[in-house]
Amino acid sequence: MLKQTGSDPGPRSAGAARKTGPQAVATSTATVGATVTIKGDVTGKGDVFVSGTIEGTIDLAHNQVTVEGTGRVKGRSAGRPVLGEGKVVGDVEAMEKIAISSSGSVQGTMIAPRVAVEDGAKFNGRIDMQFDEGREAPAEAVLSRK
């Protein structure tokens, strides 16, 4: 995960709690381990942490997608925030932000209202930060470009 300050997010296990104000809301979290390769589409309503490889579409427009240092994604990705320390080849779209760390690389179009690319990160593509309220949801926008 990208460097965080202040607090430790705790374990990434199914049913982990994520605070959203005064109440803790249960959310499911999936981890694609470093030795795992998924060939196909990933959809759902939970956050995903990719340490292994995904070859296909990630459609989690309302949840966090994190490509960790050993993670590899080849295909389109959509998340609320999309955080990258690993390698992504394909278009990336986020409802909130895309953040690529110094160890990360993206080859493709990044579409989000906020984009952060740390010094040392590798990027080859296009960045679109024009995000309209009337525009279709990120997952539908990315997937409609097939």
C-alpha cells in the first residue's frame, strides 16, 4: 500500500472494519496473493489488494483498488481510489483519485478528478482530470471503451 501517516489500517481480512464517521461499517476485502494469477474479470463490492497478477477488468468503482509492489494488472481498472505501487498496463479510472507511488508504473489513460504521481514513478499515457457530475460512472465509462 502507499505510505500512510497517522494510523495503521490494520489487517486486511474479510469483514475488516472501515470507519466512515462515528460508526464503523463492515466491509469485505480481498487480497490477490503474490503467487496468484487471475485471468478474468474482478467485480464486487469490497476493496481489493493485488500482490499477484490480474489479467482482465477490475470493476470496483465504489471501492478501493490497491496494486501493491509485487502486483501486476493487465487490463482496465476502475475504483473509488486506485493506489499503485506495482505495474499497471491498461486504462485506470477512479471516482476520487489515482495515486501512483515512486515504485509504481502505469501505461495507459488515467481518468480521475485528482491524480498524484510521485517522483520516480513511471507513466506512459494520458491523464484526464476533467470530471463532470453528469458524466457516467467510472466503471461504465472505462468498460464502454472496449
